Amino acid sequence: MKRFRPVAMAVAILSVVAACGSGSATADPAPASSAADPAPASSAAGFPVDVTNCGRTLHFDGPPTRVVSGWSSSTELLLALGAGDTLVGQYNTSTGTVTGQYADAAARIPVLGENAPGREQLLAARPQLVWADGEYLFDGKQLPTIADLAEQGVQVMVLSGFCGDDATRAKVLDVDTDLDALGRILGRPADAQRLRADLDRRLDAVAERVGDQPATPVAFLSTFDRQLYTYEGVYSDMARLAGATNVYAGVLPEKSYYGQVSVEDVTRRNPGTLVYLLRAGESEATARTQLTKTLPTVAAIRDNRIVYLPQNDSTNLAGVAGVEKLVAGLHS
């Protein structure tokens, strides 16, 4: 596996790696679509539709009625788009859950895998569209390849910031690209425009709050098995939008958006503010205790300048929410 859940956010990836090797090697079940499914209406307004995603062309004669989501923030966006009745499955639910107004609706969507789904679980859901968090699963082993699925009538759309599983290029506003694509694919362009306008309004408010204040140096950290990890990619972009700079930007190896760092290195950099990325189920109190034990002399720990963000608040609508939480912590 090449990418962290974002993204994406490094810790959750360790649990997913085990799942990536557990796929069945049996022959593929029958194609995903069947005569029992409602046929797409080729005469639907705005159709047929061709959408370019990660260098591939996705073709739809009508809006898909069976959709699988590969990330909780993607599930949230689809629900916000009004497409909840099309969702027939979700996976990677162990890395985070949908909260807030869409929590109940998300909880009713079948879980195909807490981490990666097996091919039988995915194809049993008979999806017409899979909105995936990356391309890594579609290797012909864990899951059929994207080309093989297309031949079966299953289109795969990947989060646009994670094409080629290179999460270092991901940006917060990748959500605009995906909203435009999904609005066309699902026949909901007006809903997509409504959501985009709301995101623009919220980010304008963030920019106004930041103003021309000097950028605040921050370090993005998480812990797993008593090791420290830092992050790049979309997190550096979140910092930029919130009026901050990531002190580890440009430090990690090429195409690495997360990596292990030493206590000595963080202590030497001595960031005045830490952005701690909470794993699913990890509390702020637990994180604070661990950080105090690990980095007792760092200024951010001593002065309690820690902003806590769920690791999942990095893509789609959650990415903008993450920027709002970050700017509130930095400019309170």
C-alpha cells in the first residue's frame, strides 16, 4: 500500500496493510450489473456523460443507482449531495466514521470491509460506481483491476488528489474537482454547485480571519506503537489555508506524504504549535498524556499549544472542516 488515509491521512495504514493481503484468489463472481437492477435511463437529462478521472475516461449512459464509497469523508459528501439512496456499500470504516447530521444515514449503509473489502464482498454489492480512496486495491489480486471492472459495467472513480496513489499532490480544493464530476455522474449538478458555493463561503471566512498575520510554524504529528509520525501533502495545504507553515514540508523523501520522525528531531525543531492527528477512537486526553511523556521539553507541549484534528478530516467536505478547526486553534 502506498498511501495513508489521508490522507491519504500513517497510523491507519498499518492496520489496512494486513487487510490488503487477505483478498480471496477465487474466480470473480458474476458481473456487477444484472437484469434485476434498474437500467440507467439513457434519455436522462445531461446523459450520456463522460468524465475524466486519473487519466481514464468514465462513461455513464445514465446516473448510477448502486454506488460504493471507499472512505468515510466520501460517504459524507455523497450523503450531502443527496445521493444517499444510491449507496449500497462502504469500506475503510475502521479509519473513521461519519459524524454530525449524516451519522445516522451513514450507519445504515452496509459495511463491505472495515479496511479493504474482498473481491467477493465488493462484487456481491453489484456496484455501478466505486468511489475509491486510491488505486492500490485494484491490482487483480485483492480486487479486480479497474479495467476488468469496467468490462463488467463497474466504473471506478478515485479521489482526484490520490491518482497513482501519490498523496503528496493532494490539496484541500481537490473536492471541487470531485464535486463537479459527481454532480455530472449522478445527475445532480445543481446540488454539486450548492455544495461548492458553501465551501467557497467557508474558506473565504477562513481567509478573512487569517488576514495578513504572519504564518505560524506548525508540526503535524501522530503516534503509533510509541513512534512519532509526521505528514505532508494535503496537510501542508491545510496549514497554508489556515495561515500556517508545515515545518516538515519538503523534508520527507520524494512522494512520501508521511514518515517516522525522532523525538530528538521534533525537540530540535521545537515547534511552538503542534497539530496532532487523532486516530479513530483515540481521545485528546490520551494523546495529550502520550505527548507529554514523549516530548516534555517542546514549547508546544509546555504551553499547551496543541490543535487536535481527526486524521480523517483531510479530504472532501471534511478537509474544509479540518481547515476551519485548525484556523480556530491557531487564531483563537
